[in-house]
Amino acid sequence: MPALSPRRPLLYTLALPTLLASAIAQAQDGPAARTLDKVTVVAERASTATKTDTALTETPQAISVVTQQLFTDRGAHNLQEVLRYSAGVTADAWGLDTRNDATSVRGLDPVQYQDGLRRSYGFSPLARPEIYGLERVEVLRGPSSVLYGAGATGGIINAMSKRPTFGALTGEVGVQFGSFDRRQLQGDIGGALNDAGTLAGRFVGLMRESNMQTDVLNDDRIYLAPSISWRGERSTLTLLASYQHDRTGSSQQFLPLAATLLAPPDRRLDTSSFIGHPGFDRIDSRVYSLTALFDHSFNDVLSLRSAVRYIDGRTTLQQMYVDSYSNPADPFIDADRRVVNRTAYGTRPDVQIFSADNALQFDFATGAFQHLLLAGVDYSQYREQLQRLDATGTPIDIYTPVSVAPIVRGWDRQPDQTSTQLGVYVQDQIRWADRVSLVLGARRDHARSKTEGQPSQTDNATTYRAGLIGDLGAGVSPYLSYSESFLPVTGQDLFGQAFKPMRGRQSEAGIKCQPARNLLLTMAAYRITETNRQTNDPDNVLNVVQTGQIRSKGIELEGQFQFANDLTITAAVARNEAEVSRSNFALEVGQRLNDTPQDLASAWVSKGFQLDDAARLRLGLGVRHVGNTVSLGNGGRIITPSYTLADALVEVQVTDWTMALNITNLTDKRYYAPCRTFGDCFAGYPRVVTGTISYRF
């Protein structure tokens, strides 16, 4: 795959010594360093759970907040990696996957949002969000349809974009180098644009050229995100625009089970193996986005909040991969067990997404009760025009791969698909004695799915939520909650039948403990039921079916601690038991949900040290554990072993310069995440080393 520009390596090469020389000069001759910028770890408030600015200790549902500083410290490069230390989240559900940010929450699929508006619809390989453009990520665990309508049972991952601030002009510029010839330029600048302080702007951008763990493929990106904010006496308006162009390929090669997990050590393929065809395998994705956020306060009682977004995305995904599915146990077609057939696949979706959410907020009291009443209407439309590649794969020797190009006959247009959703919702947050909060909500949805040439599918649903949380003193707040979800499923199965909407219900109980602003501990126990869930068809690997019902139950413990001596500790432990409770296939009933670990645990510790008046050092170390997974099907059972990985940070700040070294998977452990009875294995991340030099002004 060609690089974005053959001249840019020279630019990166020149940038590094220039930045280093400037840093050394300032350390020797410049003013003394300021104290190390405060690392924000313990978030106190979030908006995802209630669509209002609510304290976490007044929110009767489990929610995690990962700040930009925290995920930067941990060396995250994408949204999956941001969530590695969050309770109950399997961040790398399918290992490194450049097609999308596949994760699971409490064993179930979440829906991805950005700035409170939905971004993901099923599997559509839009360019993945650039995390350098984010200021935080909020994870709401469990059903959330009362406020969001199209919300999956697993919950919501809400990425919050960087926005303009009205202070003095500030910013940073940096370079990044690392494993797989990673070279990246990045910058973030913003502040007030006029003396009156009514206009502010911000620009975030980066340019990257890189290879990846999978041989042959690149991971190149251009990201540009300008934004502007205006504020009046009672109103604010923010416009967020972004352009992103990714040129990469599918990192997952669907390595055959017979040549990985089940093979003798001397016959196992390296996890970096490329089984595709150079020049054919590629992902080329462009995404344009424009978002408008408007707030207006009519008076002390009534205010309006409005959010509107339009996304236009175009992607070409092509890949040739091993045909393990025809014979999972033995995909080889020669006596020496070296040659396999390959499948050639190509998809070209052209996607347009329009979303709008408008709500009135009423702040008033009735006697001793303070109300925060939200009444809103939201609308979304997703349209996909799709082409599929008509091509035939060719065989390959996977141990000494010399690829022959696939036979390509052309692109075939598929029926257009459109889904729309209109929802009306109301929620009342009732506060009594500044100690007890009751949250009640209800919603009515009307959803319509249309596949060209077929009758449209219409679904209506009413969903509810209720939650109670109270402060017993010393920052201890037990809570109870109930919530539901409703998710129209776009598309149809192999036989032309439209998918039914998924429904979910969750009961949750827990305790939130915040004795001080720098300490937050959350414990939660939950039980989730999901119906009309999509799973792979055991009788046809090309088809997807909705097998009925699953149950997920478990417990979670998450803590965030930030001490005055620049010591930060985060920890999370989760136990999840997700199983099929109703299915047309008797063997599935009572079995663990495929590819879902039961045990997750993580811990991260960082500590700052003042070296002298001009320099400060920070060290960080993290450990992540993911339990084993089970895959049941094709008359067999595959257990993918658990794995434990370590991450590290070394950072030095000298005046306005920061030099950081991040290492993920410190010991370079080779693992799979997961392997399946369909005959394929998904490779885990290798060791990744990243060095970043940045200058703040």
C-alpha cells in the first residue's frame, strides 16, 4: 500500500533533532520549569448517564470516565486501547482490529456514540475515531434506551471531542515515533479569538505514516478537526468539524486454528503473518463530520439543549484470507499440510448519518424536592449504499507465502438500506435533602428499516428506567436501578429476512464511595437479559441469525485514587457470567457465551518525582488480565487461554517540553484473542514502543 507522501519521512527526520535541540537549550538557558501539569484522573461528573451534568455519586448506574491524560499515560493509540483498564470492558475483543473498535461490555455489544450522538451502526468499516481529538471517554454500562433510543444492551461508549475554551491562546505540537516505523506529527491549538471573550476556536490535527504488526500493511492517517464556539449572555453555540482519511488494511488475517492454537509449537504461524495479497488487501476510508451544539437558557427554570450532526463516510475494504470455514479442523489441501484455499472479499459502503437531539430542561422545586426534568425528541437516519466485490481467491502456502492475485470480476451493487428512528423521552431527576436522588424515565420509539426492493420494517417500543441512590454519610452512596434497551437491527439475513430489534433489561445494585474528591470507588452487581441477539449461524458461516435470549450477570469493582504527592492508582476487577438461556440449538442452552471472558482485572500506578528546579520525572506501570474464552460450535469446543500483559510509562517534563516513552505488552507476550470453532484465530497485540516529544505554549 502506498504511503501518503514519499516526502514526509524527511519532514519527520528533521523535526526530531530540532525539537530535541530546542528542549535542551530551554532546559539550560530558559526559565525554571513550572510544576508538572495536574494529572486529572478522578472524574467527578459525567453527562452520558442522564444527559445532564450530574455528579457520579448521584447517578444510580455504573459509569466509567477515562480522561485524555489517563489514556495518554497508558500509551493508547485507538479507542479500544483507551478502554483496557475500565471495569467490565473487554477492550480488545478481537485483538488488534483495524476494521472497527470492537469491544464488549459485560459480555455484550455496546453502541458507540460521539458527543452524545450515535456513530456506529452494526458492522460498517468507517474510519475509527481519532483519540487525539478526544478529551475523555465515558462508558455507561447496561441498557440506556430511555435517553438514547438506539442503544444496545451492553451500554454506550461515548467519546467526547475536544472543544474550544475561552481562555488565553494555548496549544501543543509534537512528534511521535515508535514500533513498526511509526512517524506522527500532531498539534492542538485553541483559545479566545476576540477581546470580548465571546468567540473561541480550536484546531486539532495529525498526520501519520506507519506500518503495523501485520506484515506488508500500513496504518496511515490524516486527521483535521477545526472547531469554533460563540457565547452570549444566555446562549452558546459550538461547531465541530472533522475530516479523516485512513489508508490501511485489515490487521486480522483470520489465521487458521490448525496453524496457530492447535498446531505444534514448530508449526505455529507468527501472529504478524500476512496471508493476503499485496496490493489487493486494503482499507481506504474517508469520513467527513459536522456537529452543531447549541444551549440556550430562557430563565432560571427553563433551558434548551440541541445537538445535530451529519456524517458522510466512504470506505473500500478488500481482503483475501484463509478459507478455514469449509473444514475448520483441517483447512489444508495438500498432503504436507501447508497449502490452503483463500476467500477474496470486498465491500464498498457509502454511508450518510444524520442525528439530532433536542431537549428542554426544567429546574424547579416541589416542596422539599428539587427536580431536574428533561423532555426531549431525537431523530436519526442511517443510509448505506453498498457494493460487494465479485472475486475468487487463490491458494497459498501459508508457511512460505508467495501470493497469486485473486480473480476479480468487478463490483456488484447491493440494495440500498435506510433506517430511521424517532423517539420522545422524559426523565425526572428528583433530589431530596441533598442526599437522596431518584431518577425516573420513559421513552417511546418509532423505528423504520427499509431495504431497497423489499417491504419496509417498522418497530415501535416503549422503554423505562428507574434508579435510586442515597448518601449515607462519609461519601457512601448505595443505589438500585432498572433500565431497558431497544435496538433496531439494520439489514437482513442471507435469506432476505429483515432482522428484528434487540431488547434488553437490566437490574443493578451497587455502592459508590467518594469520601474525598480525589478518591472514587464503585461496586456493582447486575443481571441483564437480552433477546433477539445476533449470532453466527452454525449451519452457514455466511449467515447471521438471532438465536433468542442470553443472560449476563456479574459483579464489578472499580477504583480511582489521586493523591497529593502525584501518586495515581486505578484498579478494576470484574466477574461476568454470560450464557445462552434460550436458543433454537439445544446444545447452546446453558453454555458460556462464545468468545467472552469471565474474568477481567487491571491496575495502573503512576508516580511523579521532582528531579530539580527545571525537570520532573513520572513513571507508570500497569497490569491487565483477561480470562480465557470458550467457543462452541461445529461439534467442537475451543478454549483460548487467558493472558496477562504489562504496560509502562517513562515521562520527563522540562519547562514546556515533555518527552514520554510508552511500552504496551512490555514482555512481548504472544497470545490470541480469541480462537473460534469456525477455524480461525485472532492475533493479540505484540509489544509496542512509542516515543513522544511535545512542546506546550
